[in-house]
Amino acid sequence: MSKYTEEQLEKELKNKEYEYGFYTDMKSDTIPVGLSEEVIHIISAKKNEPEWMLEWRLQAYRVFIEMEEPEWANVTYKKPDLQSISYYSAPNSKPKYDSLDEVDPELLETFKKLGISIDEQKKLSGVAMDVVIDSVSVATSFKKTLGEKGIIFCPISEAIQEHPELVKKYLGTVIPQNDNYYAALNSAVFSDGSFCYIPKGVKCPMELSTYFRINEGGTGQFERTLVIADEGSYVSYLEGCTAPSRDENQLHAACVELIALDDAEIKYSTVQNWYPGNAEGKGGVFNFVTKRGICEKNSKISWTQVETGSAVTWKYPSCILKGDNSVGEFYSIAVTNNYQQADTGTKMIHLGKNTKSTIISKGISAGKSQNSYRGLVKIGARATNARNFSQCDSLLMGNECGAHTFPYIENSNSTSKVEHEATTSKIGEDQIFYCNQRGIDTEKAIALIVNGFSKEVLNNLPMEFAVEAQKLLEISLEGSVG
Amino acid sequence: MSFKDHILSSFIALENEVDTNSYVHHIRNEALNDFEQLGIPQRRDEAYKYTSLKSLFNKEYVLFPKKETSISYEDIKKYLVHQIDAYRVIFIDGIYSSHLSQTTHDKFDVCLMSSALNNPKYAAVIEKYYNRLATKDGLTSLNTAFAKEGAYLHINKNIAVEKPIEIVYFSTGNEAQLMTQPRNLVVVGENSQVQVIERHQSLSDNAVLTNSVTEIYAAKKSLVDWYKIQNDDLSASLIDHTFVAQQDHSEVRMHTFSFGGKLTRNNLSFYQRGERCNSVLNGVTIIEGKQHVDHSTLVHHTAPNCESFQEYKQIFDERAVGVFNGKVLVDKIAQKINAYQQNNNILVSDTSTINAKPQLEIFADDVRCSHGCTIGQLDDEALFYMQARGIPKKEARALLMFAFANSVLESVKIPEIKSRITKLIAMKLGVEIGFDL
């Protein structure tokens, strides 16, 4: 490779095919398509759920049918027909595994393709892993090690059976059933997800991780994640997603609830790489996710996300800073290419005194994609000395894409300080010139600039993920670095 | 009777007064239909998310004041920038006052909308420009439906208007509840320059609602320098829509000073239609009590190599509510744009509120767009520094606030306006200042 120009980079971006678009042929247990109270009864029955859980789901369903699909987001797509989706698809009929030997070999093959060979990871990285394929949790590793510390990390379906008091107490407290259209849908039909509880004063010794994959055609993925960090505890949680290439759009509507009690800290990292559709914009996953955390006194929630996949992304990981001195952080890189659309951002709701929040959002748009940042910073009248800093930068590659920012700032407190800044630019010729002048060739300069552009966010990812994220950042820097 | 019904019946009354076969009346009819469909904007409309118009439109306003009121120059002198010679177009309760005005038809037209609408001499200009820029939304359409009076400025090619033009709307309070709907049209020809001062002023504490629409066309290489002084009585509310279309190399500078009024909504829309235009949107807002000021700006870049600068400095005390909704839209072909937007706010009291939404929507890649928005307080250390040197706290605070707003004040080109604004700010902050900014 002689010279690496921006055009080449652009071209490379355009041609880059989805690497994870394989389909695993596994026996799966899918219920008929459609949405009705009956379907909810079936899901609940299949899960052996207690009565209260079924009631909770039905409550959500009743709210849901009264709601209308929202249209305010800056995205255009054909609304998914909720009656043509199957709401339950479990790989294999075996309910649980005690060891990896029992796992369907094809499933293991899937993991290998995903590059997350469980046993290897077990030994090398020390990451405890929960894998959710087509909405059912298939493997949770390291359960014993965690169990010794009193940490509960299991599929949420299991938690409903074994720790009903915790689930009952916290489920739906951050995202109520009637929160929004897709959250209501999720509450009604969620089939699995992860549950995590860190007891008082425990620092989780390893990264907890969940891997989501939509496998079966015509199914939707509706997982529900609930993370509770009890007083003084710490946990770092990772989440990754992929889906096979399909022509039709698949729906992913998840809910993630984080609860950080006094002095606790939760770090939640996501690498989202759902199938984005092909170069003509056909197929791809609709990623409509509700993520929210609540912070009690002196606690901290930090969201880090790398969004590279999905045809349409629509998500706003948020923090409710309820307790005094609590801290919320949001670091995001969103890359859109071809016909992808992303409308993402965060909400920081300051209610307690001396609350602090930081928002760093980096958007990179290429091809014919649209990338929007939409955020809310709200300072309540009682949030004395609240502090917020927001920075949203967009990088445009090519003249057919768009970058948008919609920051909402609502402040009713005179002791608070809010700063917001946003810039939009392309890789400046002057920046490249500056590098050239100092003996750095164009190829390296672009790598340097893109790297620098996303560094603030990448730095916040745990090591294992940072490597993968960099790879995923579709900005393939191969041949330009080193 | 609901406000809408009241409007519909008033329209019939209007038809008795005007020529119903004219070009303009067709526009009025269309606009009335649009208004019937669109209605008054509600909180659920994104553009009015933070500003409720409910309290304004639950009254039965008189739309056509009967009595003509004689007001002497002495009564209104203090509201005019009287120290300077100026063309003046003055309206009392929406009706043109010839004895207070000074208009001209020599070389260029500074006159009345009503005469421009009715005189065949102006038909070509009216057909080319009138209502071509105003967008269809409830309140603009409402204005268009009832528009018959306002200022008409038409400056031909290569003319630098030698003195400022002052457009002032007074309301006397003869009617308990008055609604006026002024309509201004400004056409500035190639290579021409003009300075305009616009003001709406209530002379009593009766409720007044002004729903104003202004269309400004700036041809190639023209320069328009516009000052909106909003220091109305606390019973008066203003909804202002100003639309600006710019051609190659033109520059339009819009200054909005909002100190008074119960509820003020400023909709400023700039459409850059030629290359190398420059748009400047500056504003200072200082309000307290239960005042509400909403700035909603749009700069739409549709041509390459243009610039836009927005700077809004705002101070809120007591229970005041401020809204800043700034939008920069860059089309795909509008490469090499430099768009800048800055919105700084100071909340003085715990009960004041600011809601800001600075938006960027960008479809071109070779651009520099940035916006910044801050909300904060006066620096305690700076206050202490001044107090330690014998400057009382009140004055020290005022000094800091002056410094805060100064960057906008510095861009005011007419010295008399600058000193007047300075005095207004001093009054607003309750201090005597012994310096001229």
C-alpha cells in the first residue's frame, strides 16, 4: 500500500462486509408468531414463572396495547409488524448446562466464530460470561467463583425462580412498564436476560459479560438485564451483540436497569455490532433499547458504548442522579455507514445535591448514513451545585451522510454549572498537513486523527473490550498503523 | 367563544373593509384556511415544548380598534431614539400615525404596507416578495390572514440609506385587550445598505398581544443592520416571526435586546440562498419576575462558502424563564460553511429556569460547525476582588453582568442605540453607571 488517503478509507468502509453474518443451524424451540395475552401466558408458562411475574407481564401488555409507536426520533424505517414476530425462540430444548461438554457442539462453534470461546476466556481473561442466543440464556460461566463472594450472576429467568425477592423489589423500578412503547413491549414479552447482584461492600473480582445473538429468522430479541450493586460494591459489566445477516429486519428491544445503592459503582460497557444491513440498506437489526440507571448517595454509574451495528439504533442510556454526590458518566462512539441510522445519546437527570455528570459522545458517519446525538441534561431545583459537562463531536466522511445534534438542557438551579459544546467537521486538510509537515505520512495521519477522535471513549472500555471495539470501529486502520 | 371562532368571525368583519378581489386577499383566504387547520401551537409541538401560549390565547381580543387616538410627540419621545435624525414609521394601535412619522418615496420607499398593498405601482414587488418567505405555521398564517398594515421598505440598487429607519408600534390601552398583527416587508436591492430599529411598546397596563411577521430580502452585496428593542410593559406579549433571505455576498445582522414584556417569543429564520453570505444573530436577554423569553433561531445554509454567527447572552432572575432553541441546518451542497453558535446563561435565582436546545443538522462534510452552551453563575472570586477594592456588591455584580453581555453590545453599530441599551441594562440591574460602554 503506497498512500492511504481519505478516499481509500471511505471506500474500505463502504466495502467492508459484516463479519459476523453467519447463521447457526440449531434445533430451536419457537412458538407461533404474533402477540396476544395468550402468547404472554405461553412464554410465562415455558419459563415456569410464578404468578406475580405473569401478572406483571400482563400489566405491561395492557399498558402497551394502549400506546402508539413513537415517531419523534430522527430516523426513518418501516415499522416492524409486531404480529409477525415470534416472541420466543430458544436454542435447543435442554434447559441448563452444568459443564461445557453438555453444550450443543454447534453452539460452541458459534461461540468460536464469535471469537468468544468460553473455555479459553475462562482461563485467560477471567471474564464471567452469560450468553443469550435468541432470547434464552445458554451459558453462565464462573458461577462458582462468583458464588463464593456472594455475587449472583445468572439468567434473569433463573433469578425469578431462585431470588424472587430481589427481582420483585427492583424489577421495573428504574424503567416502569409504562415508560415507553418498546419498554412496555419488552416488559410484556421478555424471555430472558441477565441478572446480577453484588452484595454489600463486595468488589466484583472480574468483569461480568453477556453476549447476545439473534439467530433464528423472524424472531425478536427482548432481553431484560437487571444489575443491582448493593451499598459500597463495585461491578464492571460488559455486553456484546451480534446477529446473522438476513434480508428482513429483525427487532431487538431490550431493557437494561441499573441500580447503584449508596457508595456503589457500576460500569456498564456495550459493544453493539448487530447486523447493520447490506450496502444497499437491506435487512439489518432495529435496535430499540431502553437503558437507565439510578444512583443513590455517593454512587456512580458509567455507561460506555461502542455502536457500530444495527440498521436503526435508537437508544439513550441514562442516569437518574437521585442521591447526593452521585456521578453519572456517558462515553459513546457511534459509527454509521451505508444506510445505517443512529439516534442515540443520554439523559442525565440531576436531582441530588453536588451531583456530577459527564457526557462525551463521538459520532462518525460515512456512506449514506445518518447519525444523531440526542441528549437531555436536566437540573432540578434542589440539585444544588450540580455540574455537567457535555461534548458531542461528529466526524463526517463523504458528502452523502449527515450528522445531527439535539441537546436539550433544562436548568432551574442557580448554583449549577452546565457546559455543552458540539463540533462537526471532517478530517481537516490542515490537520493532515500539520502531520505531514512533521514527517508523518497521510496514511498514519488519518489513523492518528481517527484514533485521537475516539480515544476519550476507547480509554474507558475495559481492556478486553477495547481491543475488540477498536477492531469493530469499522475504521479499519490496518496497513496504516505501524 | 373560542379563540378560533372569534378569529373566524372577525375575518368576516375584515372582509367588509378590504378589497376582496385583490391578490393579497387571496393570500389572506389561503392563510385563514391554513390557520383553521394548524391552530395555535401547543406544548406538544416540539417548537413550543418549553413555551405555553395558553395564557395568551384564552382572552377575547379586540382585533380592530375603533378609536383613533391622538398622541403627541412628547408622549412617545422617550421610546424613540430621538437624539438622531431618522425615518420613522409609527403606528398607534396598529393604525398608521402620519403626524408622528417621517416617510419618504424619494429614491427609495419607506412607507406603509397598506398603501403598498393597494397601490398598483407596487404590485410587481408585492407579487414577487409578499408572503413568499413566511412559513406556514399557525401563528404566521394567522398574521397573513389579517395582515393589512405595517412598514414597507423598498431600497433600490446601490443606495446606502443615510439615516436609520425606526419602526415603532404603540398600543394605547384604549381597548382592554388588544391584539395587533403588524406585517413588515423589507426588500433591499443590490449593493444597498440599511439600518432599522424595531420596537413594540404598550403605553398602558392593559393586555396587549402582538403577533408580528417581518420578511426581509437582502439582495447581492447588500447590508442590513437590524435592532429589535424589546422593553415592553409587563402586561404586553409579543410573538415575532422574522424571515430573512440572503443572496450572494450579503450580510444581515440581527440584534435582539429583550428586557421587558410578559411573554416574548422570537422566531428568527435565516435562509442563505447565495454564496459567501454572512448572518449575524446576536441577543441580550435580562429578565426577572415572571417574564418569559423564548428565542428560537434557524439558520439554513443552502449555499456553499457562507458563514453564520450566533451569540446570545442571557441573565435570569426571580421566577423568569428563558428558552433558547437554536438550529443550524447545513444542506448537502453547502460545503465550506463556518457556522458558530454560542449561548451563555446566568441564573441569578434558584427559581429561574433556562431550557436550551442548540441543534446542529449537518448534511455536508466539509464544514466547520460548532456550538457551545453554558449555564452558570457570577464568579464569586471576581465579586470578592471588587468588594475588597471598595465596590459595593450590587455594583460589582452589575459590572460583571455588563462584562458578560459586552461582546454583543460591542457589535452594535449605532452609538445612540448602544448607550441606550447600556442605560436600559443599568436600569434593569438597578445601578447607576458612570461609564459608557
